[in-house]
Amino acid sequence: MAGGKMKKDKVRSGAGAGNQHYQGGLQFHKSKGQHILKNPLIVENIIQKAGIKTTDVILEIGPGTGNLTKKLLESGKSVIAVELDSRMVLELQRRFQGTPLATNLKVIQGDVLKVDLPYFDICVANIPYQISSPLTFKLLSHKHSFRCAVIMYQKEFAMRLIAQPGDTLYCRLSVNTQLLSRVSHLLKVGRNNFRPPPKVDSSVVRIEPRKQIAVSFKEWDGLVRICFTRKNKTLGSIFRQKSVLSVMEKNYKTFQAIQQSQNQMNEENETSGSGMNEDNEMMGMEIDDDDAEEDVEDMEEEEEDGGDRKEGSEFKEKILGILKEGNFEEKRSSKLAQADFMHLLSLFNKAGIRFS
């Protein structure tokens, strides 16, 4: 396990899950972020807190030489291990070859961010810290539902995942992760539990995906991204920025153009009453955002001088009016809870303002 510079080909998940640290004769390099977990009690603790059932299919990311893999195979039904380093893949195959556990182990060699993850019930992983964010959201967007993921992160990243409104580390990551899942901290793992010790401490976090969310995640993230550009500034000052207003106004005009086009299509379909034909199929295709934006830009070019400034001013007043309606002008993102962001998004959407 390593810090922020951990490489993908390191020994990760729970090396040291027994009385001896199985290394298979491999040489590990600190310069490459290869740090072996040497405390077997921590591995046992992870297994216990994961709540593995005997019927569980377990996804393990970064199995290394297989110390944690062995414990997982003994606890669940089967293990699917995703490993990038070909040396580790060979060691896993050699270690379990000819044992009763071999039939329950499937090894996938590849980059976990690029492979198509199969069905699993629970994920247990010690991951390269530089892929913490993309991997977390890849898991949360997995096409198959799963019960939970128990993951070892760099301590500060873990604290951001569980941070609450008002906490110093509360950020866009906190808000987005907690929209999609229930997150809880399980245990801290000091750097001295690894050999050689990394430069940072670690934490194990449990993530339980929510079955349903009441909003489009792209819409949600679009709003939250703007709000957290300066999380300690008031929303009134953030949404007064020209750069923010410019992007929002462009999205607004694009959405209006798409809505108008769709309404025209619906009217023509109702008038014809002839069902789907080749022309209607073309009309029913989604409008490309780039084309819609070009149409809007063409219309803007035809406006008289000063029209853009006037329209921009009107749009600014529209945005500030929405903030005022919800009493958000003087509020700060660092203090807003999930319900607050949900309310703000609903006010914008009601006014035809979209963020995706």
C-alpha cells in the first residue's frame, strides 16, 4: 500500500495476511510505490468489517501476491481479481495452482479503469491512490448492483469522502459520493503498518451504493462543480462571475433551442398522424448540442449592437432572482447539505436552467 505516488503495479491488497509475508521471490521497490502491509491483524479486521457472506462473489482490485486473496477465497464463494502487473498475475496462478481454492479464483489482467467489470456482490481493495476518484465513481456507476465496497484509501481522500457540511475537507467529492452512496469510515491504518512505510497514513472506508437517486447525476454534478469553484464564497458572488454566467447562458439557450425544436416536431407529428416514416425518423433524432449552439450563435450575431449586453444583463438578473427566491445568495457551498443542493437544482430546473 502506498501514498499518492503509488504505481498500479505495486503489491497492494493485504500482503501480509498470514504469519509470513508471501512475496514469491519478487523484488519490491519503494521508488515504485511498492509497500507491503505487514500487520496480519489489519487484514483480519478488513475481512471482518467487510461482512462477507459464503455466497458472495468478491471483486478484488490489486491482489498483489495474494495474501488477502487467500482470506477472501476462504470467506466467500469466489474471487475475481483484477491485476495490472503480469508478475503478480503469475504469482497468483502459481500460488493457488493445485489447491482447492484455485477453482474459485478468476484473474483478470488489465487496468481496472479500462476493463469491463463483471457481476460481483462485494468489492474489497487496496488501490493505487492516484486512481482513487475515477475508480470510486466507476464502481458507483457499475451496471450491476452490488452490496458494498470496502476500500483502502489515502487517509485525506477517505476523510473527504465522509466529510460533512462545515468540515474543512467538505468538497465536491464529498457531495457527489454521498449522493450516490452511504459512506462510512471503518479503520485507520498508520504508515508503520507497511514495509517500507509510505509517506502517508491510510484509512479503510465502506461504500454502499444507493439503489435510486432522485436526480440526474450529470445535472447534479454540473451544478455542484460551479458551486465548489470557490466553496467559501457566497453563491451570490459565484453566480455573478462573467465566466459562470456565460457558460450557463449558453447552456440555457441551447436547451431552449432543443425544446423549441422538439415542440415543433411533436406538432408536425400530431398534424400528419401518419406514424413513423423516414422523414419522421430523422426528425426524431436527438439534436447535437454543437449544432444547437451554432444556431444560437448565428442568431446572436444577427442582434443589434448592445443586444448581447442587454440579454446578458437580463439573464444575470434571472439567475440572481432564483438565488434570492431560495435564500441562497448569502449561503456558501461549504455549509450546504444534500437537501440544499437538491432544492437549488430544482429551482434552476424550474426556471429552465440546465447543467448538463
